[in-house]
Amino acid sequence: MQVYLDNNATTMCDPQVVEAMQPFFSELYGNPSSLHKFGTATHPYLKKAIDQVYTALNASDDDDIIFTSCATESNNWVLKSVFNDLIVGGDKDHIITTEVEHPSVLSACRWLEEQGVKVTYLPVNDQGIVEPHTVKSFITDKTALVSVMWASNETGMIFPIKEIGEICKEKGVLFHSDGVQAVGKIPVDLQDVHVDFVSMSAHKFHGPKGIGALYIKNSQPLSPLLHGGEQMGHRRSGTLNVPYIVGMGKAIELATTNMEEKMASIRAKRDRLEDALLELSDTFVVGSRENRTPNTILISIRGVEGEGMLWDLNNAMIGASTGSACASEDLEANTVMLAIGADNELAHTGIRLSLSRFTTDEEIDYTIEQFKKAVARLRAISSSFAKVQPTPGGEAGECHIPHHMAH
Ligand code: C6P
């Protein structure tokens, strides 16, 4: 058996999505900007895809949803263009974000700091989320933008976006949310929540890689990141990627149709897996289940290095991760766990398991069995190692675990 439990890194493209995309590679391949029939033949399909995205997010006709290559591009676009428009071209000098954003936000913010922007990286609470009053307390009349993720890719924790949106509206500050891990996983209603910009990526909800979008409330001005042709009303130049736009439309429609039912089924499997893994001694899951995306578990196993665990799981054909896929090549501690207050040793033990609607009960059974086997093997190795190499200042495997992480 092989089990894929890294759906926060990327998902399998749904076969129905692949089928919907197929004609646009070698039959309906015209450039939508061309005036001849080859080009215009694509228009109804593009319109349908755009409608599917608007419907899924309950966006208003006054809003813009602009296709990009991925959420990394969408995040960079907002941060760099707000810098250009309100900081270089205005009297603001400050951006607020959190310590636990994806690297596509954090690295862009660090670059902005090099350009002289003041960036506040808000701390998170013991549940791994930022509290609305914390955001409020850091907003000044120089603040150009608040950027807070909708849900964490590492922990699955859902941030109080509605409350933060209200604060930003009241203070007259632009609000961006990285919605990558929320769109297609939990309801995202853009007429219910006040948010100026939302980034998303299709491959997180069983669409193709290489296509994302940026939602822009009320089609408000935001200088383009890519200059060039007239595509997307001059907002994002480059020939429209018709097959991928069609695929994103189909994928978001599939993900959000009967969403509650789909999510209840994923949640039931996730909870069963989590309950079984918590039977192991000294295991901890970050964040309350109720406020987490229904597919995600970030679990720590005292005395078991995350990388060792991944190795054993991989040998059993189970794909998991220690955290964000784009930070998986270093052996650093999990930065989100450090931000929550875990000590360095504990922050090396995090394993992220993320399910999808394609995860089966048999796969969960197999994962529970293999996970327990791996923990027993790795703990046996570390205890025999500890006999010859006592940890200075304490017993081997001993580490400080913040009480709030225990469940
Ligand atoms: N997170 C993960 O393993 P792209 O790569 O541009 O499609 O998406 C970037 C991105 C932005 N924001 C969040 C919250 C994300 O989770 C991701 C992608 C993957 O967690 C790969 S690093």
C-alpha cells in the first residue's frame, strides 16, 4: 500500500479536472487575446471557469479575481505593490504580518525591510494563531497593510480573519490574507468577511500546479507586478493559461460543492488517526481540533526526531512532512512550533499529516500501524544511544513541553 498524507504541500489533480483541461492543449489551443475564431472559441470556457471561482468564494461582481501563476506570485504582488503604491508613492512606512506566515510572505517582508519598510511580525498565542487585539494594538496611522494567513499550512489552525478584517476596515488599513490553506478546505465567503486581497493556489485543492489567483475587493487599484500585454484588464500580463484556468475552475467547484459533507468525512478520518496516535505516550498535537482545517495534524513525539520518523514512514510508502515543503531541505527546528513556544528539542519532532478527500479508511488503518511501529523502533534506538551518550544536564529524551501543547 502507498499512502499520501502531504496534501498541504500539494494534492493529486482530480481526474475530473484533468479531463476538463484536456481539450485545451491540442484542440482549443488558441490564444484568448487573438481576434480569430481559434482565440474566441476559448472565451466561453474561460467565462465558465471565472464564474466557478466567483461562485465558490461568493465574490461580488464588483470584485476582481485575477489569475496568477501561484500563491507565491499573489503574495509577492500584494506586498510589493502596496509598498510601491502606499509607501514609495504615499506617506505610509509600515506593514504588519505574523511570525508564522509562509516563506512567500516572510521572505518578501524581509526584502521590504531592506528597502526601508518597517515590518512588525506579530507573535502567535499558544494555539498558534494571532489574536485580533494584538493586530489592533500595532496598527498606526503609518500602517499600509496587514497580512495574516487564513489558515496555517503547518498546523491547520484557522485565524480570526473576520475579526481582523473588521479592525482593518475600522482603522482604514488594507488587509491581505494568504488563503492558500483555507480555500477548498473551509468555507470562504468573501461577502461575509472584509478582506481586500486573498491569495490562493489551485494545486492545494486538487487542481493543477502553476495556477493561482488574487482576489481584489471592489477591483481597487493595485499596481501590477507583471507589466506587458493587456490581459486581465492590464492587471496581470502574460498569455492566459487556458487549460490551467479551466482546471482551477473545475477544481474549486468540486472542492466547494457539498463541502460540509466532504469535510465531515475527512474530519472523521483525521480524528480517528489523531486519537490513535495520541494513544502513544508523550505525543502532542498542536492546536484545538475544532479550530483547525479538517485535514491537518501537526504531531510531536517526544524523543523521536521528525526526520527519522519521515524516513521510516517513507520506507513504509507513507508520504508525510516535518512542515512546509519549501523548508524541507534543512534540518532546522520547525519555526511555527518555536513561535508557539515549544523548545528547540520538541520543535525537531513535529510531523505534519495532511489528508484529502481521496484518503481512505484502509490508508488510515495502515498509517496507524506503521506510525506506531516506527515510533517504537526509533524510541528503542534513541534509548540505547542514550545509555552510552547521556544528555548533559538531564535524562536522554527529556525536553520541556509547554503544557498548552498537551491534549
Ligand atoms: N505551502 C507546504 O508544504 P505555491 O507554492 O505558490 O503554490 O504556494 C505557496 C504557499 C503560500 N501560502 C501557504 C499558506 C502555503 O501553504 C503555500 C504552499 C506548501 O506547506 C509548499 S511550501
